[in-house]
Amino acid sequence: MDQTIRVTGEKEIEVRAKLSEVEHKLRHKVWRRWQIDYPLYNAVFFVVFSEKDKLGEFDSQQGIILLSEDLIYQDFSVLRNVFLHEAAHAIDFELNGYGGGHTPSFREYCAIIGVEDGFDKARVRHKLAEDAKIKERVAKLMALSSSPFENEAMVALSKARKLLLENSKVLNEDQNKEDKIYDVSLFEGGRIPTYATRLALFVGKATGVYILKLHGTANGVALKAYGSLDEVEAALYLFGDLLSSLDGEITKLRKQGHKVTKDSFVLGACPEMEKKLKNADISSDNALVAVQDENKRKTHRLCFNNESGFRKSTSRTKYDPKSMSLGQEFGKSMDISSTMGRKEINN
């Protein structure tokens, strides 16, 4: 299952347009030097890497280039060099079957396609780390500026203003105000089972993400969650945690001699879990509906140019009443708050 969190937004679209010019020149150089007249990679995505200092990656299995979201907000020359660096890995894989490592051949490919002499990804990572420290420092000072102790608040505000003036480019608020949306695949395969679809819909209601079933992806069909970074991270965690809990319970019941069908069990459990969400806090439930609606509008606007009419699958699942009943009992016993609470602790 692909768990890479991708980003689409106004700035990303702007940068991607500039990057397309670099890609055009790259294709010309690759053809002229190696007579390769087919794409070296399938797509380029801007993503949130779990390794915070990672800038890029060529995924040879999927044939895609992944670039850190942080690069969108750097000088374009930095993004260009990182992209070409990863493209050189794609060339190395195509010519030698080797997609990683900085061999002499790889360095030669970098020079041929135009990676600037002396470009050092380590220096870029260091700068991004320093930028992150500055942002964290300003955030802490702004929090202290609300202190009930007047002197402490004034000192903190003064220091925050000084940092803001000295680092205006690093602390550009446009990045936070930018219209953008993140997405992650919760489940992928040749077909999506009913239990996965139903569980994803519950996760959407619990976290506010917008759920879409997309056909024609690299792995066939994908259940994707769209929302803010915090929302899609929570959705990814909750989906995995609930699926693990459901699988564990089904395995236990089968060992006890029960004949349990997974689709029917989940179809029984989810409505009971949804009741718990509504009973916990009606105002929060209404707020999540509003968040989900906004994520839906933003997804269609930024990712699909307001296109509608996505293909929907018709379920032909034969429901097993006994499995649904067992699922209902399990759903009633599930403590959703503790599951989501573990996500907060882990963060």
C-alpha cells in the first residue's frame, strides 16, 4: 500500500509549470546522448517525507520521482538541481539497472544533464534544518508573548519581531495561507474490497478528510484521503489501526469456531462506531462535516479542475447476518477516542 503523502496547491502548480520546461530540455538531452525516446519516469510528485531532511527520491519500482514539499518554497535553482539529481538516478537505472548510489557513472550523468557543478544536497538540507529551527523559535516566542506576565510577554514579542525582520523570506506566511491540499492512499489494489471502502468512509467522518475511489492508478484502484496534512496523517493512522483491530477480532472469532465474512463484519461494526462519534460531541460532528465539505470542494478545484462524475462502483456483496451481528457487538465495544488518542501521543 502506497503511504506517500502528496501535496497539490497554488504554489505547487506554479512551480510544476516551470519544472516542465526543465523536463522538456532533459528529454532532448537524453535522446541526443543515449537515443532514449521514451519517458525515464512515469510522474513527478511533491510529497511529505517521513525523513524530514530528505529532499528527493527516484522510486525505481513505481518509476516515479518524489520531491520534498519544502523545495517548492526554495529558489527554483535548488529544486531544479534536486530534480535533475533524481533524474540522473532514473538514467542510471535505465542504462545499468541500478537506481541508487552515487557511482562514477551517476556523477557523469549528473554533469551531462546539467546538475550544477558543486551542488551539494547536504548544504540544502542544512539550510532547511536551520529554517525549521527559526520557525520553531518564532512560534515559541509568539506563544510567550501571550504570557500574563507583562515584562515576559513584551520581551518575547520584541525577540519575535526581530527574528521576523531578519528572516522575512524564511518566515513568509504565504506558505501557510496558500490554497493547497494533501492526499494519501489508504488502500490500493486491482479491486477495492467492500470492507476497505466502508472503513474509509468511517475514517472520513472521524477525521474530516474527503474520500475518493479512483480508478486507473498505478496499482489499479485506490482509496484516497484528501485534507490538511494533520487530517490525512490522522486518517492514515486511524485506517491502519482500525483495520488491524478488526483483523485481530475476526481472527479470534474464527478460532472460536465462528464463520465470519470480513465485509459483513465491517459493515456491522462501522455504524456502531459512527454512533459513538455522534454521541461524543454533536458540535464536533457538525464541524467535521463542514471540514469534509470544504476538503471536497478544494480537492475538485485543485486536483481535478472542478471535474465531476467520478466513476462509482456498485457493491455486490452478499451480506451475512451473523457476521454483521458480531461486527455490531465489536463496534459497540470499540473505544474510538483511545485509538485517536494514541495518534496524538505518537506525534
